[in-house]
Amino acid sequence: MVRKRMVSTVMSLMMAAAVLTTVPVTHNVKAAEATHGDYTYQVETQAGKQYITLTDYKGKEEKITLPEAINGIEVTSVRSGFGKNSNLKSITFSKNIRKNLTALSDISTLEEIQASKDNPAYQTEDGILYTKDKKELLVYPKSKKTETYIMPSEVEKIDDYNYVLTRLKYLKNLIFSKNLKTIPECSVSSMESVVIPDQVNRIEESTFLGCENLKKVTFGKNVTFIGDGAFAQCKALKTIKLPKNLKEIDNSAFVATSLKEVAIPDSVVKIGRSVFDKNVKLKKPAYLKKIKDGSVYYEARATVKVPGKKAVTYKASRITKIKAKTSKVTIKKGQTTKLQTRVYISKKLKKGYLDPEILKFTTSNKKVVKVSSKGTIKGLKKGKATVTVKLRTTGKTYKVNVKVK
């Protein structure tokens, strides 16, 4: 039995060797690092063709033009860390450079980048590097002296892994492209104001962490989530107007700022742990209840009241439907009555009525019917009006037709 296993193993190895000798090698072959003037580089081979990657610049010049070729071999890319320890302020490159230029984000002294107009992969505008179609911002020079950057509307993407907008030294005002859907990390940068477009739904973790000069944030109307530490350590931030459709603020989002008072929109369903400093006064919807679970946070709760019984509280996220006790109401001029709301929790209709603190009431005709924040309606003059009742946390609604005699 042992012998059969040994024979089988040998046969397998022979077959594997035969396969390896017949399959062509397609991976890159790299030569040892070489020197050309102030540059270090490597010759690489792919599919039988040689090309050069610049690995570093060790010169003292502040303005350089990357070589098109070295020893007759095209220079097509630069490697991460290129020029990182140099004093480079300006870099120009030819049509041959076609990849990996995001590595230039590592150069802290860089003020501008210039691409050859016939470069097939890249274009530059005002010293900033984009893809040829301008749909992606690739490098914003860390030491660019311009104070205001209005990002072109063509930009749809910024790669978060390349830290394109982090550690900027001079930029003060940043207006993101209206077509950008994700805000990249902008931490430890000099900006004082930022404008976030309507396309953005989420401000992710640590996005503006440590932007100590940030004073003003204008949110797009569709931001629903602010992540962990998103604006932490923004020491100059004294006021903030949160977006009206915001749903959740994650842990430590605004810790170590200069905020003293914050109004929480009535769309929010959860505020994480230690979101604000302890001295910050919160003006928040009554339905956000303090939850103690290791540390304090707030979460939307819905209270259902049954006459003669103890009220029951549920997580607002469990509400699947709301409806009117009656969809038609007739009252006399000067008369008042209170609207009552039935509620489904996890698709089951509950006895009793929903506490109105989690509801918003509006009337279609304020001259005919007045409605209070608690759902009390009053007939003002003869006529008809429609009262809309909305669940603040999800926007679920129902309507009541009111006739005043």
C-alpha cells in the first residue's frame, strides 16, 4: 500500500512538472534597481515587452520633467514612495506615463503636476491630476497654494486608498463635485469649509478627523449617516446644521470640537456613544430615548398607550405601518378634536394608540383647519382640509379628510 502511494505521488509530481513546462509565463519579471542621473528605476518585463518604473528621485531640483525613456526603454510608471523625501514642487510627465501616478500623493512639497496633452491616460488642470475622461480625481498636490477648489462636475470618484485629500496644507474652501457619491478621507487637512453634494448618502468613519481649521460644513440633503469620528478633533467647529434627512450619528462623530449646542433633526433614529462632548447641549426630538448599555446613547422609541393599562414602548424601527382611527372627521367652527393613530409593530396591529411625539402633523389649508404638534385639530372656518400624519423616523404617512361645518 505504501509503495502504491509513493508511485502515485511521483506520477503526480511528474504530471505537474509537465504542465509547468508547457504553460507560458505571463507574470512580470523585474530587474535589480538601477540609476539614471537623479532617478532610480527598475526594468520590468511583461508579455515579452520591457518597460521602466521609476522608483525614486534623489535630486535637489524643485521642478522636474520625468524622462520619456531610459536607454531606449519607455518610462511608463512611478512607484509608491517616489520623491517622498525630496523637495519637489512641480512634476511634468510625457505621454508614455500610463499608470501608478497616484504615488505622487506621497510628496508633501508638491504644488503642481503637468501632463503632456497627448497622454492617453491622464490629464491635468490647474496643476491637479485626473483620469483622461476626468471622472476620477487622482492627485491633488499636498502643497498647492490655491485656497479654493471647486471640484469639476465631471468627477465621480476619488480613490480612498490613495489619500488624495488628506494632509493638504493650504486649501481652505472645498466644494465637492455634484456628481460625487462618496466623500474620500480628508483627515488632517487645512480646509475651513466644505460643501457636500446631494448625491452623497454617507459620511464615513474619520472622513474629516483632525481638520483643526474646519469651521463650516454644508451637508447635501440626502446625507443619512455620519460615521465614527467623522468630524472628531475639528477644533474650530463651533456650529453645525445637520441634514434634515439624517438617520444615524455614529460613535464619537463630533467629539473634541468647539460645539456648544446642537439641534438634532426629527428624522434621526439613533445617536451613538460619546458622539458629542459632555458639555454640548442637545436639542433633540422627544422620541429619542436615552439608553444605558455600557455607555449612553439615544435611540428612537415608539410608545403605544392603551386606556386603563400601562404604556408599552417599542423600537421605532419595528413600526411597519400607521393608520388613522378614522379617515374622515367632521367638526364645527371653533370645535377641537384629537386625531388618534393605530400602529402595526412587526406587521401586527397593536391595541391602543401611538403617542404623537413620534408623529408630525400638517394641514393642507391653514385657514380652515389648524393642527397642533400633538395632533389636536381645530376648525377655523367652513371648508375642507386634509391633515397628513407622518412617522418622523421613516416618513410613513396617512391622511385624514376634515370638514368644518
